[in-house]
Amino acid sequence: MKRFHVHLSVGDFEKSVHFYNALFGVPPTVQHEDYAKWMLEDPRVNFAISQRGHAPGLDHLGVQVDSEQELQAATGAQREAGLAVLDEGATICCYAQSEKGWVQDPQGIAWESFVTLGESTTYGVERIARTNASGGCCAPAAPR
């Protein structure tokens, strides 16, 4: 089953965690000093915030799938539709081990299709090396 993913960059991390705890009615599923994630069932969304030194606002969007086979099907369908997919493969990002594929929408917003394979004790590759046109913390520059 698919899960919608939203990742926001925030200016005041503690105030943001407090706000989203109140909004969603539950604490984060994962929380570090610079990152928090709520895995909500209603609505079914993976909602994440981070404070990694870049401008507050939309970081990137995505669709989380449950298996590597679903990821291959999703990125395959994107390719068939003519989208330029960047297969990132195995990576560590947002304190998780994952496999990912990336596309950019016509506005330049990064969209990831991904499967989470496990947890990580580190955030992952630093943003400077992976910044894309939309300013995403995780997304590498996607081909146009």
C-alpha cells in the first residue's frame, strides 16, 4: 500500500514539533534533534520536518511504497510516461536506509518514490552534495 510523503524544512524545530503534535494528536514516530517524522494512518501519510540550515518551506514530496518490487513498478511507470527518473538506489537519508527514485515536476519540485528498509543512526549524506533545483534536503539533482 502506498503512503503519501511530505517533508518540510522548519525554522523553529521545537515549536514545529509542538504544533504538529497538537495538529495530529500524537507524538512523532521518530525524533532526533533536527528531524521528526509522524507515520500517520488517517490520513495515511509520512509527514516529516527537519531543521538542516536551509529556508523553511516545502522540501520535497513523495510516495512511500512497501517493497522493492513496488518501487520498481512505480519508477518503471514513471519512465514509461516519459519522466526522467534518477535512480538513487540504496542510500541513507533522514535517519533511514532506503532505495529511491527521483523525478521533478514541471515547477521543479522534487518527488521521491521510495521504500524504507531500516533505520539509521545518522541523517545521511549532507545537503550540500545533494541539493536540487527545488532546494530539497535529500534529492539529488534530477535530469530534466
